[in-house]
Amino acid sequence: MARKISMKQAINEALDQEMARDPSVIVMGEDIVGGAGGEGERDAWGGVLGVTKGLYAKHGDRLMDTPLSESAYIGAAIGAACCGMRPVAELMFVDFMGVCFDQIFNQAAKFRYMFGGKAETPVVIRAMCGAGFRAAAQHSQMLTPLFTHIPGLKVVCPSTPYDTKGLLIQSIRDNDPVIFLEHKNLYGFEGEVPEASYAIPFGEANVVREGRTATVVTYGLMVHRALDAAATMAKEGVELEVIDLRTLSPLDLDTVLESVEKTGRLVCVDEANPRCSIACDISAQVVQQAFKALKGPIEMVTAPHTPVPFSPVLEDLYIPSAAQIAAAVKRTMAGGKQ
């Protein structure tokens, strides 16, 4: 039975259900317990935004507060994964991955390859991503392309509570390292989520709106901006097909190509900076594999190639908007074959 819960609640529920199902699942991170177990248990915060609140009371010492050393506890999580555990490590903000990136891309991502397929590293590294939270340049980046570039890592960035629960459960059960990125501006977004446990397979994009005029490909928060643009343009007779990638690695390129073959036009939307972004990747692969299907130029809508500004006015301008997506659709329609 489905009921409406927030994305934050969906993460908490997925962790709770998987910890109850599998005793090898452990959770570690900075302040994820937050004083629970002591006299202040009722006030335990459960992470910087309360995502893990209440889990310590149910699962005890399988939730571990860590020192403020990402290199130490991410390394510990990867080591534990190699020894039979299924750790979920919370890297508070994705911006902090620079402190522990060697453990992720030089170790965890390469173990299966270096040991002839015999080594498994079932670790999930969760992190908040994205701008719009007034958290300034060091806590607001969309660094999805950096992880997607690395062979051996699976990269997930959901847009709805339903997808969040199913993809996080799939991530925990997966035998490879998974980077699970949660847009902090979607934590309060609510949607229907079944109470029962379920898993969503990786590499299966979701066509969240069907249309025949142009294809819009995106992920995370930008899915909602794309749907807003589609709703506005539908009043003008323009029907956009909106694709939510859900996972960036593995990537469901087949669904994208099938849509472009139908519409003939493509707009790639990505909150990341433009150079070497997911938008660039999708654009290049479509040109390579479906160039003849295109009726107009591919358009990209991204953040500018600058750090995220702290000024609220500038930050709002920095994040791609529904209006920018609609304008990009109009450009590709005006610049090509009718």
C-alpha cells in the first residue's frame, strides 16, 4: 500500500528495512547518531539534516558516529565491504569527496578489475548534492560527472521518493561500490511510496512524460524543472518527452536514443557545470549514434562554469530553470528541419 512520504523519509525507511533484513548492513558517518544512546537520545539529530533519525534506537551499534575524517571512515567502509559487510557510509556533502577520493576511485572502484572479478566491494557512499540551499560554494556542487567518469563505480541520483527508496535498496544489495547522491532540495518533496520493500534495477531510465516534439533528458532536481517546462509548453501545443535517467552509471542510452528517433530533437539538462558534464556525455553519444534522426541542433541547459554563488539572488540564477529549458526547446525547434 502506497502512502505519501518525503524523500528524506524514503531514505530512512530503506535503511531501516535493509538493516532489519540483513545483519551485515551497517551505517556510518559524521553525526548520524548524534548523541543517541546517551541522556540526550530524545534530541538525537540523525545527521546534519536528520535523515538517519530514529535508526539507532532500532539497530543500536550498527550505526556508528565517525570522527571528522572522511578519508578514515570511507576507507574503513570500503575495507569492511571487502570483509563481508555491507556498509552504507554517509559523506555529509558530496563536496567533501576530495578528502577521500583516492579510497573511492583508486581502491574501491578497481578491486573487482584488479583481482580478476573475484573481489566484491558492496559499499554504498551516500552524499547530499546540489545548489539552492544557501550553503555556498563548498557545500552546493553537483559533482555527478566526476564519479560517472570512473569505471567500476555505479552512480545513482534519484528524483522522487519512490525511486529513492527502490534505488537505495538496490544499491545496498549490489555487490559493487555505489555512489548514491541525494539532492538536498528534494528532501522535503513528497510522493507515493509503498510500505513494503522493493528494489529498482540500475540502468533503467524512466520516461516520466511522453511527447513527440522534443526529448528532454535529465536527472535529480532537474526532472521537476523539466516537467514544469513541459507543462508550460503543452499550452502552446509543444509536447515534450521527459526522461529521468535515474542512474548515470550504468546509463540507459537505449531509452534516450529511442526517444530521439521519435522526436528528432534533444535538450540535455544538467545542474552540473557544463564542461565534461552528463549533458555533454549524452549529447556526444546521441550525435555519434543517432545523428541522422536529429531535426535540429542539440541544446544543453546547465549551470554556468563558475562556483556556486552564496548570494541568494545569484544562486537562483545559477540553477537551471524551467524557463531556460523552454527557451532551449524553442531554439532547437527554430534551428532545424520542420
